Amino acid sequence: MRSTKLPTIARSITTLTSRYIPITAAASVPLNSDCETSSHTSVYACNRAIDNEIKSGSLDSALKLFDGMPIRDVVTWNLLISGHGRYGQPKQALYLYTQMVSQGIKESGSTFSSLLSICSDAGFYQEGIQVHCRLIFLGFSMNIFVGSSLVGLYMYIGLVDSALKLFNDLSHRTLAAWNLVLRGFCELGRSNDLLGLYSEMKLKGVEPNGLTFCYLIRGCGNERLLDEGKQLHCCATKLGWLESNLFVANALVDFYSACGCLIGARKSVEVIPSEDVISWNSIVSVYAENGFSLNALDMFNRMQLWGKRPSVRAFLGFLGLSSGTPNLILGRQIHSCVIKLGFYCGSVHIHSALIDMYGKCGEIDNSVSLFEGVPERSLGCCNALMTSFLHGGIVEDVVEMFGLMLDEGIGFDEVSLSTTLKALSVSTSGSLASCTLVHCCAIKSGFESDIAVSCSLIDAYSRSGHVELSQQVFEKLPSPNVICYTSMISGYARNGMGRKCLETLDVMIQRGVKLDEVALLSVLKGCNHSGLVKEGRMVFDSIKSLHGLAPNQQHYSCLVDLLGRAGLLDEAEELLKQAPVKGRTVMWSSLLGSCRVHRNEMVGHRAAKILMGIEPENHVAWFQASKFYSEIGDFATSAHIRELAMARKMRKEIGLLVVAHGTAERNLFDDISILGELENLDVEEGGDIELFGVPSWASQHGSKVLVNVDGFGAVGDGVSDDTQAFVNAWNEACSTPKSVFLVPKGRCYLVNATRFRGPCANKLIVQIDGTIIAPDDPKKWDPKNPRIWLDFSNLTGVLFQGVGVIDGSGSKWWTASCKKNKSNAFTIDSSSAIRVKGLTIRNSQQMHFVVSQSQSVHLSDIEISAPGDSPNTDGIHITGSTNVVLQNCKIGTGDDCISIVNGSSNIKMKTLYCGPGHGISIGSLGKDNSTGIVTNVVLDTAFLRETTNGLRIKTWQGGSGYVRSVRYQNVRMQDVSNPIIIDQFYCDSPIACHNQTSAVAISEIMYRNISGTSTTEGAMKFACSDTVPCRYIVLNNINLDKKDGTVETYCNSATGFGYGYVQPSAECLTSVINLTKEFEDHIHTEL
């Protein structure tokens, strides 16, 4: 009979170091009543006791029981082996196995299953293969569970063919075996095999479980297979795994985050209870990668509140956001957080990201210091420093860095090669020999066929004038993509080979390569450099007609330059009139230069006038216009323009001189406009007229599908509850393209608190012509939704319109002045591209119209009303939203007509009426030491009547953040208390607020053309923090009076200045403006 011992594995495994209490120990061990050391001891009872100890996590107690057993069977040994493997002691588990074999205990199937799993998890592949030999020898190879474990082992090793052979040889392939193969394909990055095996699994009738979907979704995330992952999402939802398995739900968050799909990640995380979210780092990362810094920081804070530790991925997302923005302040804060949480010392990825962040933010010295401080120089850190040097234009150091990497044996990759080649292509000392040397390195290391390296080679050779070498590199590419073609076309263009550009374009079209804007721009540049006017026109026309793209500013600029060089100035002028607004200065400047060359006075006159009007403070444009008039012989006009240009230049130099002396941080122009950058935020009337030109819908016509709430059972008598009818109608309209959700005229509908959720099919219109009323008794309110009434969320491109009324029936709620358990009437939440026109909202329990966490919302012709004594009934409340436009709105309530709070930016208000109410407010920011940010707010044309405040900015003490870039202009007030007020000591509390040193910073606030009457003496009040003063408050043409007395301005820790007419005087504003005369004299002296 053959021996059942395994001396080979015993020899190899016993050499592993382990900490183990010897089995032969004679120590007296107290045993419990279930396992006593006597001849009557039940092995079964002892095994149960050992199993209980292991399950409770007490491995040492289990070992003591094991040592006290006079008789041990295979189950006893199996429990100890699997227990050590479970608690991360694989070497100890293998040592126990050698002891078991040496004592003549014959293995069971469970023994081999546990051993193979331990070897797989611990990476003991050689030992795992030895175990495979042993089990074949003992005849266990046909055991289903052992066979499944073998499949898992070989998938771990990467021997896929062997694993699949074992898998196919299984007599019965269990779901666990299928999952092992799926896991292997997932971890090996073989997504096609992964999805193929899943298809085979379904054909075999094997039902997947939650673990199956975890592997499948993870595999799609690794390979960025968004469409396939979405299909799996649907399958998991259909089978119920999304609700019943938290791991599947969290895997979807990771998947959408990996694919960069912000909407999918956000929706996936919203369905998971906060305490069960595992994928916090993924959602933080995807918010950061998409530039939503506030959302990312909010998720980051929530993650830590739930006790979840941030990972490297979250910090990499923040650092990437800081690099791309660039945002040095955020980057430094993340750097501090990284050090505080202990990530700095052990993560190469963090080091690399920090080096890159400081480099992209212009702090090259910090990048170098970080690089020199890393304990071990890795390839990632070297690449990060190289790209930082390249970004900062320090190209010589890039080449030197590449040499250092070679000398120190760090090595290089495609990023190193591509960066070095880019540096050589723009370096003055770069030569053909240097490019060839790097090319040789790429060939030797196998990176020649890499797309990034190849494109950099093409660019470097073409810049040195060796287009034939660029062409050789291009022709060796097996499957060039649009980036490769673009690099080759750019090379031809810069060397004046326009015909070759056109030929390459034809090849791309013939081969079905999808062109983008950059490729077509490169072809246009080739035509421009070669003077190919006809061909340039054809390429430009084909951008939209053939390729379905919209020509951008660069395309227009290139064709304008081409036509101007050819003397076709009238055609160039006509083209310019169609061009996008952005960047028009460059194009008109190019046209004016062409007019000078071709002596075209008519077009030149028009071009000069437009050029000076586009940027009136740009003295360079005025000098160019002056030169044009001089060359055509109009010396008087030339001299006049030149004098104006000199004056503008001098005023700019005054501002620069003031900066140099450390007494200001802004240039001073003719109108002393500190907030000049806000001029482009003006709201243009009728900007969305085509959107609001949609007709009212009362019956079915055209291509629209009419969804009338009456058709879904709505009674409309103001007494019957029509809530469910509205919900059913919404579900139908939301899921139907080009539908109209109609609330018909002449009816009154009682609707309780309801959430109308999207996303919806495209081109949805909500037509409200009737009246919608809320229950008038708090006892009738839906307790599930105590804070909302009509809540619309997750919508895109929806139009709300009509002449209807939305009545919140809030009188009984007003009698209880507490803010709790009051609902907002109409809410737009987490939506984008929303248009609302013509609605009337009145008598809300609390806020009437809320815009929350949304983008691109346009409200027009909205009328809001509530009694002046109704508490907390804000008119329009904006929170966490961007690009919001309010136009032609009439508001009168018991609180702020408009309130703008934290996280809001780019808010534009035009033609508003406010009264009664508390005025137009930015606040309340910084409450409970929180961070508040509001920026880019413009109010143009408003009338405030009998309001308790006018234009107010209010912040709590102790907060942080900032209010910045706000302009109020063309505002008329009648009998308003506190017409202009900034209050950094706001306290809406029954007890006194304690003084604190920190505060929300307020700066760059402009008041222009503000007039009217005040009911209080303090017409202007700037009550600012001593430690965080208000800065750059600008007053222009202020005229505020009191009917029966005088008015005054109060200032505390506020700096700024006034110009034009300012009544009452604001001399209390500390300002640098008085220094202007001194510096003017200084400049005249130096000139």
C-alpha cells in the first residue's frame, strides 16, 4: 500500500515561520463541561466547542481546547486549518496541515477546499499546486467542492486555460464555481471573457446571485464599459438584487464612478441608506473629477460623519480637481488633510498627485521640495515632476529629469517618453539627434506603438522640419486613431503642406475615422498657411454639413485670417458677424490687420470701431486702430485715438504702481470699477424668447401628447383629494416623449404633499392653467413629507408655464410661528435646464419657490404673494444652485422677496418688484461655524417698496467661506428701512450670540445707481468683522434720502470707495483711492 504522507509539502511548508502552540504541549488546560479529558469525551462535542470559539474570534481558546483533546479526527484539524486561514494566518494553517499528515490523519474534501482557498488568498501558489498533486493522489479530483477550489486557485495564478479545463471537467458546475471563474476574469481585466461567461451561464439556466453581479459590474467598471454596465444594472434591478444586496448597490456606485458618469453614481448612492454606503470614496472621487467641488466636499464630510475613513482615491480626486482648476487653496487644504490622516508617508500615488498639483498651480518650488522629500523616488513621482516642469515651461529640466531617471535606474514609461518629446519639440536647444535618441529608447522598450509616444514623436519631428520622419512614425502605427491623424495633419500644416493636410483628411473619411473639432481645425490651419482659400471654405462648410459639428471660435478665427490674407475682406467681415462672441477681439484685430495690408478703408473703419468697442479698456486695440488711421492718412483721428489709448495705459500703470507699493490689489480704471469683471454677467431681455414662445395647450394638437390630469380621475372641485390622479398623470407624462402635463383652466385641484421625480422623457411641458391648492389643516398633511408640497426633482430640459395659481393655504401654519413642520410650496431640486414662466404662487406655509442643487434655471413673469405679517414666507429661495436667472418677477411676502444662500453662484436678476417683505437678501451664511459661499450675483433694475430691508448681505459670526463679486444696479426704493446693509453680526436666535473671531469674508460688492427714500437714519450700514473686514465695497451714483430728516452711513471694519454722486457720504469707508493723485505725480515724474 502506498503511503498517505506528503513529505515534499511537509518539507517545503515547515520552513515557513509561524507562531504556534505545540500540539504536544503538556500544559494543563482547564476545559469546559462540553469537552473533558476522559475516555468518555465526545469528539463531536469538542469539535463543536472549538467551532464556537473560532466563530467568536477566540482562536487562542480554540487552540487550548485542541491541545487538550486526547483524540482528534479530521474535522478537528479542518476546523483549526480553516480558522487560521480565516483570521489571516495562512502559514500557521499550512503548518497545521503538515502536522495532520505526519500524524496519519487522512484528509477529507473539506481539508483540500480550505487549503486551496488559503493558498489562493495568500498567494502561496507553489504550495497550492503541491496540494493539487496530493488530492489527485488521494482521488479527490472529482469532488465538486475541491474542483471548484482548484478552479479558483488557477484563476488566481493567471493560468486561465488550466482553470477553464478544470471548470469544464466538473461533473456539476455550481453557482459558486461559476462565480470563481467570473472573479478571475474580473481581476485579470478580461471583460469580454467575463461577459461571455455570463451569457453562457444564462444559457445553462444558472441563476446569478448578488456576488455574480458584483464581479460583473466591477469588471465593467475596470474596463469603463458603460453601456454593458447599464444593462447589468437593469438585470440586477429586475431580479431584485439592488434592494436586497448592499454590495451590489455599492458596486454600482463604484462602476459609475469609474466610468466618470456623475448622474449614474449620484442616483446609485441616493438609493442606499447613508449608514450602509460603502462606496463613499467613489462618489467623492467622481464629484471631484467632474469639477463639482462643493458636492465632493459635502460627501467627504458626510462620509466622515458616518465614521468612514477616506481612501487614497478620494484624495486623488480632490488633488486632480485642484490641478485642473487650478485651485491652490483647495490643494493645500487636501495636502494638510493627507498629512493629518497619515496617507502622506505610505502612498506613492498621493506623492505623485501632490507634486502634480503644485506644479499645475504654478508652485514649482513646492513640487521640487516634495519630490526631494519622498523616501524612495518612484516612476510616478518622476513623471509628475516632469509634467510639472513642462506645464511651467521649464523644458530644459524635463530633459535633465529624463536623464536622471535613466542614470538612477528608475526606468521610464510612455508618460516619461511623451513628456520628454514634448519638451524637446518646444526647446530652443532641442535637436534632431535628441529626438532620435529618445525615439531609440521608445523602440528598445517597446513603447514605439503607444499612441501618446507616437503622437509626440510625430509632433517633435515635424517641429524640427523633418516631416518625412513624422510620416514614417505615422505609417508604422497599426491602427491610428483621430489623435494620430490630427498630429500628422498638424505637422503638415506647420510646414506649409496644405495639400497633404487635405489628402490626409480624405483618407480619414474613407477609413471611417470620426473627426473632431481639433482635427478639422488643423486642416483649416494647413489651408491658411498654404493660401488654399477655396479648399478652406469647403472644409469650414463641411464642419456642420458633413460632420455634424458646430464651428467654434477657433474655426471662425482661422477662416477669417485666411480670407483676410487673400484680400477677401468683405467676406471675412460677413463671416465675423456670425462668429461666437468669445474671442472676437482676436478676430477683429486680424481683420483690421488685413485691412491695413490691403488698404481697404471701408471695412477697416468698421473693424476699428467694433474692435475699440469690444474692449474699451484694452489700450493695445486702440493703438492698433490708431496705426490703421495713420496709414490711411487720417492723422487727426489717429492722434485722438492714440491720446485716449495713452490715457488708458497710464491709468492701468497707476493701478499697477499702487499694487507694487502694497496698498491695493486691483487696477484702477477710468470709472474706478473694481468689479469690472462682472460686466459680462448682465441679463439680456428676451434671451430665451424662443423657449418661452411655446403655446398654451388645452387640447391635443401637433406632435405633442396631451396628458390631462382630468383623464386620470382628478375631480377638480377643490374638496376631493386629487393627489393620486396627479401622480398617475405625472408618471404617464414623464415617461412619454414630447408630452404636456396639463392642469386645465377653470378647475381647482386639492393636492397633498407630492414628489414628482425624474428623469423624464425629452421635451416635457408642464402646463398649469388651473388652480392647485394645498390642504388647509395641518392634521390633513401627509406626515411622510412634512417639508415639501409640490417637489420636482431630477429633471432636465422641462418647461413649466401657464396662467394658473398655486395656493399653499398657509394661514393655519402661520399662527404657529415656529419654522418646523412647514412646507415649501414649489421646489425645483437637483435639476438642470429648467424654464418657468407665468405662474402665480401665493400663501405658502413657508418658502414659496425653492431652487435647490440645480443648474441653469430661468424664472420669468412669476408673481408671488403672501400677507406682510406671514412669518418665514420667502418669495424665491436659491440654495446650492448655479446659473439661475430671475426676470420680470413681482414678489410681496412676509420675509425675503429673494433669498440666496450657501453654494449658489452666477445668479442674475432683472426687472424685479419687491414689497412688502424683507428685501433682497444674501445669507444666512456661516451659521453653527459652517462654511458658506455665494459668488457672482447681479441685480439689474428693481423697485422695492415699504420693505424692512433693501439690499442685504447677512452672515453669522464664527463661519467661514466668502461672499464675492456682487453687483446691485439701477434700484429704486420707496420708504425702505435699511436700504443698503451688510451685517456680519447677524443673530436670529432667542438668546444672545457670542462674539467670535472667524467670519464669512465679504468682498467685491458694488452698488450702482441706487436711489430712493429711507425710513431710518441708517441708509447705508456696513457692520463688518474686526478680524475679517469687508473689502472692496464700491459705491457709484447713490442718492438716498429721508422724508423728514437726514440719513447717514455707518461703517465698521469696511474698506472701499465711492465715486460719482454718493448721498449720504461714505467717507467712513477706508480706501486707497486718495493715494491716486500721489502716484499720478510719481508716474508723470518718471515719464
